[in-house]
Amino acid sequence: MIYLASPYSHKNPAIQDARFRQVRIYTAELLRNKIPVFSPIVYGYQFEKDFGFAGDAKTWEHINHRMIEACDQVHVLMLSGWKESRGVAREIQYALNLSRPVHYVGMPE
């Protein structure tokens, strides 16, 4: 199973929404190809919008770490802002500490 790391947090809600839509597209592509994937952004987005959950990586870190432990590999979706994302950096480091392969991917054409 793939853990899908991607940037989300931003001071501009429109950028957060765009990031969510992009990661959802990539997640759907993997699922269409019968590749099991967990995306914390796809999973948590509606909890933030509908129930007022915080959307920052630190709030979700305990769940994200458990999911990385359960996954065989990590994909980093290289959306704008991924290099600056502290959450993505922590997810990459956690995966590497567990000896999980980390693959850097762009959006499908």
C-alpha cells in the first residue's frame, strides 16, 4: 500500500482547495489501477470542512505516522509547495527512518 504525502496547508484557502483537488486526482488514478493508497489529505479534507477538525500536519501527525507504518512505500506528490512543506518533510523523514522507499512523483498527464 502507498502512503501519499503532499502539501496542503496554506494561508490562502483557495490554494488548499486546489491542492486537495490535485491530490484527489492522483489518488483516484492509483485506485483506478487497483493500487491501494492512503492520502491523509483526501481522508481528512472533509473532516476539516464538515466537522471543524484542524487541517495542519501536526494535528494529524499521530495518524499519519501509523499509516506510514502500515504502508509499503511513500509517494511524494510534487505539487507546488512540496519542498517547503514541513508536514511533507516530517512524513519523508519518518518513512526513511522506517526504511520505507520514498518515490517522488508528478501529476499524471
